[in-house]
Amino acid sequence: MQERLKELQAEALEKVTQAADLKELNDIRVSYLGKKGPITEVLKGMGKLSPEERPKMGALANEVRDMITGAIEEKQIALEKAAVEQKLAAEKIDVTLPGRPVREGNHHPLTRIIEEIEDLFIGMGYTVAEGPEVEKDYYNFEALNLPKGHPARDMQDSFYITEEILLRTHTSPVQARTMEQKQGKGPIKIICPGKVYRRDNDDATHSHQFTQIEGLVIDENIRLSDLKGTLDVFAKKMFGADREIRLRPSFFPFTEPSVEMDISCKMCGGHGCSTCKGTGWIEILGAGMVHPNVLEMAGYDSKKYTGFAFGMGPERIAMLKYGVDDIRHFYTNDIRFLKQFSVTE
Amino acid sequence: MLVSYKWLQEYVDLTGVSAEELGEKITKSGIEVEGVETLNEGLKGIVVGHVLECEKHPNAEKLNKTLVDIGGEEPVQIICGAPNVAKGQKVAVATVGAVLPGNFKIKKAKLRGEASNGMICSLQELGIEAKLVAKEFSEGIFNFPEDTEVGQDALALLGRDDQILELGLTPNRADCLSMLGVGYEVAAILERDVKLPEPKTASATEKAEDYIKVSVEAKEDNPLYTAKVIKNVKIGPSPLWMQTRLMAAGIRPHNNVVDITNYILLEYGQPLHAFDYDLLGSKEILVRRAKQGEEITTLDDAKRTLTEDHLVITNGSVPVALAGVMGGANSEVNADTTTVLLESAYFTGPVIRKASKDHGLRSEASSRYEKGVDPARVRPAAERAAELMALYAGGEVLDGTATADSLTLEPAVVSVTLEKINSVIGTELTMQEVEAIFTRLQFKSTVDNDTITVTVPTRRGDITIEEDLIEEVARLFGYDNVPKTLPQGAATPGRLSEYQLKRRLVRRYLEGAGLYQAITYSLTNQEKATQFALEKRQPVELAMPMSEDRSLLRLSIVPQLLEVLKYNTARQNDSLAVYETGAVFLKNDGEDLPEEEEHLAAAITGLWENHQWQGEKKPVDFYVIKGILEGLFAKLGLADKISFSAAEKEGMHPGRTAEVTLNGAAIGFVGQVHPTVQKDMDLKETYVFELNLKTVLEAGTAPLQYESIPRFPSITRDIALVVDKNKSAAELQSIIVETGGKLLKDVYVFDLYEGERMEVGKKSIAFSLKYFDPERTLTDEDVTKTHEKVLKAVEEQAGAVLRG
């Protein structure tokens, strides 16, 4: 009997070692350890043994049983592990294939410039003022010291609808309207972005529709030096801390004195190159101290209040900043153009 | 204004200041110098030659064989193709080794078998614009005067050894439309003196006033008219130096008399006009407004019909010039002219501007009058011109000037305090510094305590108020020297308005949803202006459009976005999603401004999803664009207030279009573009929406309020309802929501079946209903009670049968 058990043990262990998968292993477990298995069968013959031999034989049988169980468990872990590994191997993918694209749009480059400027001035205490694109001649010209017949009206030939109504040629009428609403009281700190229209044939540098951003500050004791300091902050934030500004005298009917602001050329660092036409400077915007006639017409006491105003073209800024060579790109909306402005700088 | 650096030296000493340096200084202190051009840049080896022999080329009909003395030991043979070359001429010769414009190098050559050692040049070949070359030389080579010395530098003789400063003048600085004006400006900048010409004429016995009587009817338009008479004039070419200065300033030489008037125009900024006295037809000049319908043929041979808005110079009966703009052909100076009537007058801007605009005629004269000339120069300019006519046209200047003068010439006197100057600029200048600046400008000033009073010369008509004086101080003090400060007043809160914030939110949402922002034109054509409009209104029309395509303001944005899709589709980008926010314009009657409504529109076409290598492609459909809109309204807190209902709209697919309402009022539409429109524009299936964004952004939303997280489980029941095909999901849903009451927390469609297994005319639509009570755990019985009611309601109200 003892030999029979040893024999079964060796036989079972051999089979466990040979087992190829979990099912086979389970079959082995059932056939050797089950109630109808050979070990149970052997133990049925225990009754024929002497009382001394019985416990010995019982212990031996348990030993054999435990050994087989242990071997099966061990084998089971090994087989499970192999199965998992096999599964993982089968699940291997090519991680270099492109991922599923996230659908994403983007804002227009002009909006990008305009919002950047808005946010910059909002940080300096400005609010954003807007007004109609179809304007009265009064707000577009007369309230800005451009009476009918003024030669400077030639500078911006306009689209008239009636004799008194036109498409605004600049965003300055928003300034005139804001001043009028404030009824002669300060302070005012606004920037006015928007679309404007002029009678130009569309070409690489002209567009009959374009955008402008103007700023206006009115308070007691506003100085030209405040304008210079404000524009310096703007230029350094917008174009880089290493850029210098230069003011040049100019002429606008609604400001006196009037200036134009240049920034030092990024390409050549101010030494002169083709981008800046050899001057080292690039023209960015027009500005000046609000003309006393403009203040008075809007109900401000020009003895008490002074102010400055500035105006710039987001198209020009975008063209300079991103190297865009044709203003018409902004209005053609070629997706290959628009997509280029998705990245942050 | 083109300013010759060499010529300018007659008025200001420019020693030690190069043209480039001068340009930089002028720019910094007020007038933008747009460029400094060196006229003879890159040119060399061009000398004066004497044509000794000239005969036909033996082998070429159109060529000449010449022998030219160029000041060397031996004359050289040159083959010349110019039709006007002739023996005895003094010409410009590009010698062997010379360089002409465009880096064109002259080498020894053989032309049809004959040696050619150089090239006889036209002015064009020397880099002078064709339109500036005098007519007699425009088709061939240039001839120097006979007495010109051979071998000398031809470019220097032609004034090409010069640099030209191109001034970009703003309208206020008309004073710099003259060499004298530029002289004053440069003298002030360099702190040097200005030298003025001092015309002298020999005295004559005959008096101008015996030859001509001058009177002015339109005194407001013409406060001062003067006429001088120059007799025994010989018309011929003007001296070479004068011609070259005119050319350098962009004016073509004609003859001595006309050139002199143009030369004075450049020197003094005072337009002059020379009439042939004998052709005037009377001994009288009368300046008046034209009669309605009166006609004149101007020097350009154009017949012009005049109105009472135009000022004319007449001989007492008929016009002989359109005042300040252009002379008449009837009294033009010509080769036979012997007596010249020289007009120097002060016309006011508006009347000249009107004539110039009405007749599309902009002359050197009119542009100066429009911007304002210096009335104090009317007489000196005439004197100087008369002097030159005596010198260079052999004329005899008659004594005196016939004049009609109603001008009161009062220079502006303007005062400003030092405190004001410093407080506007932000400087701490002293009175001495301020005075010194006005002295540099040659403005007379007096100081009384804190106040400086300045007498402004009439040449600077742009200075009338104290701010103008402050500007003069600021620009000559130098903007580089102005400190940088920031406004000192009370702090103001900087922020976007709620509307502006929401608009940005809308844009970011749409961009996150995959749409690109487009910006299109507001001006469009008749067809597109009203297409897809939300409201049937007349479009706003321009009075004088530049083209039919940009003649009206848009009433909707969708047509513009479809153009964007069309443009891109034609360029192999046919899966697109774009949106735009912007104004549309609704016409009002009379002088009221149109209403401007901000709209939001979007257009999508092609594939919505396209994962290339996984092969997943999904074209856009109605529910894609509707989903974008629903998400937008949810974001804006308006989901409960919005509804969609089937609608028909011109240009849209009749079965795939919905009207969008907000609180029951229509705010826009969404749907598929009509297949015929798609086909016309070569577009695939395209879906669009347009909304009145203003209404959407101004709609009130409930304040954001926290809602507790559910502690009890919910129970879900799914039902599939068989209904008539035309029953809408929205209809069924509203019945369910209404009947479901408080317990029904959520309901949504999860399936739609319209396939073969359905009875004809029927469809199955499946809803998922979620029941929930925030206070307790619901039992099956609770739910069943409500759920039965729901089923009964949909059956009774919509004929819905629970699908087996």
C-alpha cells in the first residue's frame, strides 16, 4: 500500500510537471485528489491494516496528498503567469502610430492681437469701449476737429451712405461718443477696438476694411510724458522688453501735439536693414495730446482737462510680428493661414 | 516734396551735415523723411562728348556711325541708334568702362561689323524718369548747350551728383512745400541762419498798369491778385541748372518762361501762371466765379464745363484760366510769345479744392493752394520770377505791378504760459530755453513774467493756438528728451463688460468645439446682402460704391462663410468648420443710423471626424451642428430657454432646418444649406447656423447656485414608443417631462428605429427615464405609479404604443 501511494505520488507529480494549461492541471487535480481518485481508492484498503499501521499509513497518504496539492498550486501560478504574459504579448501595439486628433479650432490672428492688446491695457486700468461701424459724419469727423472741407479729410476717403452717414474711417468716433456720455467729467481710460472702412482698392498693403485699436485717457494733468511712458510699457510688453521706442512729431487734426511712435527694429537691433528700410525703426502707431477743440466740443473744459490718444492697426502689428506679407490674407480666411495661429508663443 | 541737398545749400549752410544726417534730424523734429536718394548712385564714366562726324552705318538702316571727341587724345568711334544724333552736338557719352543704371557696364563692342567704343546716352539711360525728360529729347539722346566743354563729368552738369530728400508732408506743414520753407525748418533744426533770395530788376519806363487792369469780383476766394508784364521775351530752353533742378524735384522742363514759374513754385511755394499777353484778347483781368455751364479748354486740351462753385480768371468776358488749378489753352505761352503776363495771386483753399476735385485735376499749384500758401510771398515771388525772366528769357520787366488787393495780412499772435508748456509736455523747461526755440524758428516773441507771446509768421499758417506753440517747443526740444511717466490720477478698475466677457466665452467655446474664427467683409453684393437674413429688411447701400461686389452692407454672415468654404474647398481643404461674430446692418429711414446687430454664424462641411489610419470617418450632419449649438446654450446657462422646431427658410434644406427660439422668440436658424445652393458653390453637404448674438448674450441667466450631490440611488426605466413618423421627439419629450413631474429627474432619447421591421409610416423612438427623489430611496412601486401615468399620457396625447 505504501508503495502504491509512492507510485501515485511520482505519477501525479510527473503529470503536473507535464501539464500544459490550466484545464489539464484541473483534470489532474480531479483525477488524483477527487473522491473517486486513486488515493481515496488506496485508503479504502486501510481497514485491512493493523491498528499500529493505520495512523502511519494515514499520515503517509496525507503527505502524498499535500505534496500533489502543493505541486498543482505551484504549477497553477506558473501557468497563470504564463497565460497573462501571453495575453500581454498578444496585446502589444505600435505606440509610434499617431493618436486620435482632438478637434480644435482657433481664433483669428487679428483677434489674437486685439485681445492681447485689450488685456494689456485692461491691466493698466482701461475698459473696452465699442461703437457703431456706421457712423454720423459728426462723430467720425466734426467732433474730431475735422469740419467739412477740411483738407485732412482727404487722407481717408470714405464710404458715404448719405451726406451725413458713412462707414467709420477710424475707431475715434467711439472716443467722441464716450466723451460726450461722460458729460465733461473725468477720468476716462478706454481702448476702442473695431472694424473700420476706407475707399482703398484691396492689394497687398491696402484693404477697404481693416481693424483699429485706439486708446484715450482724459483726466486732470495728463502729460505728453504720460503718453510716452504708456506707449513704452505697451511696446515692451507687445514686442519684447529689449525694444526701444521713439516719438516723432506728426499731424492729426484731433491731437496737438501729434506724434508717431516707432519701435527699434527687431531684425537688425536698430542698425538698419531691409525690414526697417535702413532706418533702424519701424512705425507702429500715431498718437498725441487730445486737441482742445475736441475736448471742448465734447463738453470738457480744456483748461482743466488734458488727455492723450493713440491709435494703431492690428493688421500692421500682426504683419510685423508674424511676418505676414499680404494684408488680404486676414480676410480670405484660407484655413492654411488660420491654422498657423493656433500655437502659443 | 523732393528736396535737393545741393539746392538747399543756397538757403542754409549745410557744412558738416550729410544728406543722411540731415534726413534723420528732420524726421526726428517733425517731418518724416521717407528716403534719401543718391541720383548718381552706381554710375560712373559718363562725360560730355562732341559729335565730330555722323554718318549712316554701312550695314544697318537704323544705326549711325559717329566719331566723338570725348576729351581724350583721339576721338572714338561710337555706333548710335538714336534718331536725333547729328554732327556738332554736345552729348553725354558713357565711355568704355562706364557703368549705367542697373549695373550695365559699357565695353568695347562690334555692331554689325563696326567698332563701337562707348555709348551716347539719352537721359532715360542715365536714370532719369521718362516723364521728366523735356519733349524734344524724350525720343532720343540729350543735347548739352553748344558751349559746353568737352570731357567734363556729364552727370555733374546734369545735377546728378546730388542727393534728394523725400519729405512726407502732413497737411499742416504746407509751408515745407517750398525750398524756402524747408530752409527755415532746417535752419531751426540746425540752429543756423537762413539766407533768402533778394530779387532785383532793372527799372523800366513803361508801367505794367498801362498794359493791364486787374479787378476781383470774388474777393473772398481771391483776396490778392497781382500781375506783372514782361516784354520782349524770347522763348527758348531754360538754363541747364534750372532744368536739372526741376527734374530732380519731379517737374518736366518745357521752356524758359514756364520753367521759371515752376522754379519759383518750388522755391517760394507760390504758384505762378504765365499768360501770353497778346492772346488774352483784352487789356483786362477779371477774377470771378464761373457762370453755370461756362466752358474752358485747359492746357491739357480738355474741355471743362464749369459751375458757380469754380473760380475763373477772365479777360473781362471769357475765362482764360481755371484759377489756381490750370491755365487755359487760349492764352498759353508758346514759341512765338513775346509779352508775358505773370500772375501771382492768393487764392483760398476751399474754392480751389472744389475745382480740383470736381475736375479730377491735381496740379502742383492746386495742391499748394488747397493746403494754404503764404500770402506774404505773393509779391516777392513775382519779383523773383520777373528777375529770372529778364536774366534767362531776355525779357524787359515793366515797372510796377497791377494789383487787386483786399487782403488784411495779420500774423497770428499767440500766448502761452511756461507752466502750461511744462504741464502738457511733462518737462521742466526754463523760459530762456523756450525763448531760444522760438528764436531758432525765427518767430518774434516777448516775455511777460510767466507768459510768452509769439508773433507767428504768415508762412506758418498752421500755428493758431497755444497747443500749436507747445508742439513747436516739444519737437525742437526733442521727443527723445521728454521723460517717460505714467498717468498719476486715481486708479480706475480695468475690465471687460459682462457682454464682452460672454462674447469671448462664446468664441473660446466654439474654438474648443473645433471651429476656426473667420473675419469677412461687411460690404457685399445685392444677392448676398439679404440671403439667409434673419429679418426681412432693406440692406444699407453705399452712395458711391467702388464695385458692385462691395456695394451693400450685409444682413447676415452665412453667405460670407459659405464663400470661405468655397474658397477653401477649391484649394483641397474640403473638411472645414468656421464661425464668425460680427455686425449686420438693418436699414432705417432717413438720417437715422442703421441698427447694428451682432450676429454669430457658423458653417461646417466635409468630414467631422476623420481618424485616418483607424479608418473612422464621419461626415458632418444636422446633429453635429445642433450639438454645437446645444453645448453653447448650456454653457451660457440658457439650455432650458431654448427650443428648436422644424422650419423652412429660403436657401435651406426644407426637411433639415430648424428655427431656434429663446424664451419663445425666434433668434436664428440652424440646418443644412439647400442642395442646389451647395451645388452652385461646389460644396459637399454643408450645415450652417446664424443667431442674433446680441439677444443671446443679453438674455438673463439664473445665478449659479450649488445643488447638493444626490445621496439616494435613482431608478432608470427605458421605453421604446411606436409613433407616427412625423411625431417629433421634442413633442414626446415634453409630454414625458410634464407627466413625469418632480420624480422624473432626467429623460433622453437613446434610440431611433425607422427600418423595415416597422409598420409603414411609423417609427420607434426610445427614451431613457431617470427617476429620483432627493429625500429618500425610491421603491419600485413609487416609480411604477408615475411611469404608468407617463405611458398613458404619451398614448393618449401622441398615439404612442409601447413597442413589444
